Amino acid sequence: MPFQILMPALSPTMTEGNLVKWHKAEGDVIKAGQVLAEIETDKATMEVEAVDEGIMGRILIPAGTENVKVNALIGLILEEGEDKSALDSFKAPEAIKIDTAPSQAESTVEIAAPAAVKASLERVYATPLARRIATQNGIDLHDVDGSGPRGRIVKADIENFTPSTPCAVKHQAAAYVDIPMNNMRKTIAKRLTEAKQTIPHFYLTIDCNIDKLLTLRAEVNALPNATQKLSVNDFIIRACALALHEVPEANATFHDTFVRQYSTVDMAVAVAIDGGLVTPVIRSAEQKSLSVLSKEMKSLAERARGGKLKPEEYQGGGFTLSNLGMFGIKHFGAIINPPQASILAVGAGEQRAVVKNGQLAIATMMTCTLSVDHRSVDGAVGSRLLAAFKRLIENPVALLQI
């Protein structure tokens, strides 16, 4: 009996995904561990590996198909000794419909131009992966011919595209593009809307003097045996992890009838990527040195931007850190990612006038705002966490200790 290939659930929140690409064609020999297909989830584009050996017998869901339900039958693998006649008894269940027709929600371009011109530009059908690559490379999808089902533009079409002379109609004024939301953006919209509507946020803000931290960082990075350069964010991650270990009541998640408090610090760190953001998790962060945290964070961030994170690398976490200081943002309040109870928003370090011993002075100050779920963490607990964080940031030698 042929093995069934089902649409996998690659994350706890995944209910459907986009079948981006098949790596095997019908008739190809398959060995366990080989990549069968690429699936786009709400977090990343991931590879699905074969668990059985055999022959690719039939592809039921073609590449480029969007919104395929989890556990839908997408293909069949023939066992050793079976021929194609074994496939005759298999038909896609009635509930599984191979819908390759572009939906009304696909990208639409509206232009203040005559109706004939508007109609020629009105719809462009492309897979989310193709759209992302086109955006990254500045390619106008209107210039690309699609080779997918019903003319849909797929990844290969973008990779093989050769620019030509732009069409004059693209220089019309008052153009805009309706960009359909990919799975990641849909998940962000759903979860954060829920968070603002259901979580009683309150906010605590504190200013930290980072002059000593900047001096120490420069000295450490200048050491002859320094194998890598530490960033300010590395120090912030370390300080946050130690502060949460010191104030474990803040290292918690909310679960309706109980609050779960953690003994180790699994910290999620927000990473901006094309089309959204992901929060890879550093496990047991309080037990790791600055150099280890730095290496791990760089690796997680690179794989997050490349869509190569494994589910276990972005799931869970009891606390989130979001740093927009590198973008010059002075102060902001972040939205809590449920079921977590809090998130720390870090702004840019900047020189400000401060009062020291009754005298005006210049210091490099960094504003940090803690967003807190009042159902699980009270103001006093949040204040203790920020006080511990401030003490560590302003006395950074303690961050070098393990």
C-alpha cells in the first residue's frame, strides 16, 4: 500500500501552509532523509524530509498551491515492488481541493488611468516566496511571466528573470499596491490584536547610564585574544537574563487558571526579517557567558533572516526582548506576546544632559520600557526586575562573570 505524504504541522499555531516547491518528481527514487518539499509556514520556509523509502508515485498538490490544510494528503510514495496500479485506489478526499485558481485577495494594483490600462495591471498571481524574492531584488511582478499553475509566478520565474525596458504605463501617477498578507503577517496580526484586546498591559520605564558599558565593551573588543566583537545588544541580553534569574516572579507565562513560573531563563529576542519578525529563543540564557550568548544570537538571527529556523528554536520562551536602538528609536512600548507576561523594549543610547551631584553633566542614556501583563506580574515585581536590570547595565563588570 502506498505511503501517504500529509501536509505537516510544523509549528503549534500552524493550521495551513503553502506548498512552495517539490524536490522530487513522479517516478523519482526516494531515500529516507531526503528532502521532499518546501513548505512555507507562518514563521519560515522549511524543508520536509522523507521518512520512508520508495518511488514518488503521485503528486496530488502541485507546487505553488497556497493555504493547504494541515494533514491534507499531498502525495503518495510507492513501496518497494509496487507499481502505479497501486495508486488507482487512492483519490484525494472530497475535503481536499486542489485550488490553484488565484483568489480575489491576491495582489491588486489600482492606477488612476483609463480603464483599459487599469485592467492590464489589475492582478498579479504569485507564491509568497516568489513575492518575497521579487521584493528583495526590486523586481516588478508585472514584468515576470509565470510558469506555475494558471500562470502563477513561482520562485524559479523570479530567479530566471531578466529585466527589460520598463513599460511606460508604470510611470503613471497615483499608483498603489494592495499587498496580500503572508502566513507570518496573518499570525502577527491575529496574535497581537488578541494581545492588545485581552491582556491588561501596564508600562514601566527606566533610564540607564551606559557610559561604563560602552567603555568596557570597547576594552573587551580590543583585547588581542578577542575572537569576536561583542555588541551592546549582547550586554543587554546578558543583563536581562541575570535580572530575570534574580527576580523569577517576572519570568512567567499566564494560563487562565494558573501562572507558570520558570526556574531557567528561556529568552526570546525579536529579529526583524522581510515581511515581519520572528523571536528565536536562547535557552538557559542566565547560564551562558557574554561570548556564548553573542555567538548563539548571531547564529539565530542569521538563520531567522534566511528562513532556516527549526520550530524548537522559535517556540516557547518566558520573556521577550525587543531592541530598536540600532534604528535610532529613543523610546517605545512593545506588545506582549502571549502567553508571556512581559516584554522589554530597549531604545537607543544617546548623550543627554543629566544632573550629577547637583551639577549638569553629559551621559549616554538608554531608555527601557517594560510592558507587563497585570494578571500575572504586579507593579512591584516589574519594578524590581527593572531595578536589577539597571544595576547590571550600569555596573557591567558583573556581566563578565559566569
